[in-house]
Amino acid sequence: MDALTLELLNGVSLFAILAIVALGLGIVFGLMGVINLAHGEFVMLGAYVAYVVHTVGLNHWLSVPLAAVVLFVLGVVIEVGLIRRIHRQPELTILATFGLSVCLRQIAELVFSKDFQSVPNPVPGATRAFGVLFPTYRYLLIAIAAVIVAATLLAFTRSRFGLVVRAIVADRDLAESAGIRTGMTNLCAFGVGAATAGIAGALVAPLGAVEPQAGLAYLPGAFLVVIVGGYNRLWGVAVGALAVAAVQTGVIHFYDAVWAQIASLALAVLVLQFRRPTPAGAVA
């Protein structure tokens, strides 16, 4: 029973990580239709913000809002300087964001070197709950991820900005003819997407190595979540993260991480094959 409880907690922890990492990708993909191959590098930069905060001796928790601000500004600059010109041309956005991801990795190598860096766990130790010991920081990560995802969903479903976003997603041309400033909305959406990626990077930095290639590990999982959950419904990110986390945790329990990745890919393929002819993913 204790082993099963531990596996369930690991699954919830994985769900939290997948949800916060994929959230920004879901925002950018769902609203703008931009396949951002540099999303993983945004997460990596957020982790480096946490590393810099640790290096200068500040509290780790300051890195979370700081990463959000830094990545929001970077996202705005990238949207204005690059994405805005080509966002209705999918092939060009894929090529451009791929090139951007390479550039960001190279810049990170020049500034921080290729060496693996680490960020100390801000809340070391374990807490006994449900009869098992589980890292305290992961409990906090689960709670923080739940708050971030819930707040983002509320912002995009209950606010005036969310109403504008839904109008653009439903019919961009009609929204423009109604006087909605789609360009400004795209700017905000890309900035918010980058900011959430930065927050994710700062939060997961204590869980692994911080290095220029780290973003490559997060991108496939984020895309799997968006594909499975559906990119035209932001709450589908939570559904996708839950499905992918459940599959990976279950397969790892019986086999290993390689088979878990294969099972996740198979799940994405099944969703693409059997869903309704809409971008609703598993939600359909």
C-alpha cells in the first residue's frame, strides 16, 4: 500500500510539473497558432534566473516572480521583433522558433558555460503524509502549480481579457472587424506564455541540473500534453497533463522510463487518430 501511495504522489508531482511547463505553450499555440519550438529554452532561462538568484545569495523564492518578469519582457521583444511578422505562416514560425531555440542555447553557453549547475532545494527534507515520506518541496510544487494553473484559467475565462482571447480564438477576422486589437492581444499572450515558462523553470530548477540543453528535455512533454489535452481549450492542458502523467507513472511502475515515453507518444498518436476533426484533443 505504501508503494502504491508513493507512486500516486510521484504521479501527482509529475502532473504538476507537466502542467506548469505546458501551460505557456498552450496559451501561445491555442491563441496565436504559433508552434513555439523555443518554449523549452524559455523554461531553461527561467531555471538560470533561479541559479543567478542563488549565486548572488538571495532567497530562492524571489526567482519565481523575477523569472516571470524577465521572460515576459523577453517574450514581448521576441513577439514584436520576430513572431508578429510571420505568425500566420506556420512553416516560417516553426523555422524561426527553431532557430531562436538554437540561439538561446548558444547564448546560455556563452554566458554560463556548458557546465551543469545546481540550485539548492529551498525546502529540504521530507514530510510524512498518507503513511509515506515524500519530499516537502514537491508538496509545495504541487500546491504552487495548482494555484498558477487555476489563476491562469480564471484569467482566461472570467476576465475581459479572457473574453477577448476567446473571441479571437473563435474567429480572428471577425474579432478584428469588431475592433478588437488582435496585435496587442497576441503580444500579451506571447508574453504571458513566456512568463509561465519562466516560472516553471524557476520552480523545477532545484529538481535537476541547470544547463543550456535542459530545455530540450521539457519541450516534448509539453507538446504531448497540449496534443492530448487539446490546444483550443486552455483547461485541456490540465487534462492532458493528467493523462500523460498517469500513463508515464503507471508504465514506469511496471517497466522503465523509456517505455513510459513510448507509451506517452502512443497516447498522443491515438488522440490524433480518433478524436473528432477539431483541435480539441482528448477533451473531444
